[in-house]
Amino acid sequence: MNLMARVQGICLKPKEEWIKIQGESTPVKTLFLQYVIPLAAIPAAAQFIGYGLIGVRVPFFGNLRLPFGTAIVRALLTFVLTAAAAYVAGLIINALAPSFASKQNMEAAMKLAVYALTPSWIAGVLYIIPALSILVGLAGLYGLYILYLGFQAPMMETPKEKVMSYFLVSLVVMVVLWLVIGLIIGSVFALGAAPAL
């Protein structure tokens, strides 16, 4: 798999890219080793740089940075949780298939979950400047559109009349997973549970 070509294709020409993806055989292990790990590392590394080295400008308090160890823990937690969320989303999309007259296919479900996260992972480089982090969320919205196009492809062999409902349920699953990740990371750092090495 050519990582750069796939990222460009899924972000710039998603309809055409889903047609290519549908015809490929990519084992889940390969998908995670060659695609998820490199891309999930982008927001993790950017958060380490942004929050640990550059810092956040807070009015009346100046520039605040996380301690080095805390920044590393945050980066690792972000990396592990986003990769795990992609995997869980794929499992759930696959498990939901029979409810929408679709064919269960773990490989296709994982592709849907993983490729839909591509814009968020790429935009994660913006965490280097924490004030721009809102743009990562906007990229995530584009990822949901990519997910919809994947269901239309149809990656899960979903009948046309069931595509929208399958997509909407999957969308809820992905949004809930991202909220859970945000809550976990937020609570770890809000409670001071992360070590300051």
C-alpha cells in the first residue's frame, strides 16, 4: 500500500478512491501496521510538540506548557486510544451489518472506520499550534462524509435504501467513541493523574 497515494486519494477524491479500495484485499493487520500506526502518530507527536514544547497562550497567565513527562503520556495516550477507537469502530460496523441487510466483512468494516479517520489524523499536525486544534474537529466532519461515501460504494454490500440508516448508526458510534476518548484524556489531565516526569 502506498501511504501517501492513499491519503491523497481518500482526502481529495474519495468517491474514486473507495472504488479502488473496494477492489483491494488488505488484511486488518496490514491496514493497522502500514496505515493506522503512521497516521495516528501524527496528532500524538503534534500534541507533544504543541502542549509540551510550545505551550498554550492563556490570557493573564502567559504561556503554559505541560511538563515533559506529562506531554509524553498525553501523546502516547492519544496514539493508543485513537488506534483502539478505529479498531472498535470497525468491529461495531461489522457487527451491525446484518441489521441493515448488509454482508459482514471485517476487512471492509475496518477500511470504513480507518479511512474515515484519515482527515482527522492528517489535520492532527495542527496540534503543534494548540489554538488551531478546532480545525482538527472540522477535518473530522469531512471524515464523516468520507465514511458516508464508503457506505455508498458499497463497502458492506448494503442495499441503497439502507445506506443512510447504516451510516447514521455508524456515525453515532464514531462520535461516541471520540467523545469517550476526549473524556478519558481530559479526565486524566484534569485530575492530575498523568505523571510529571
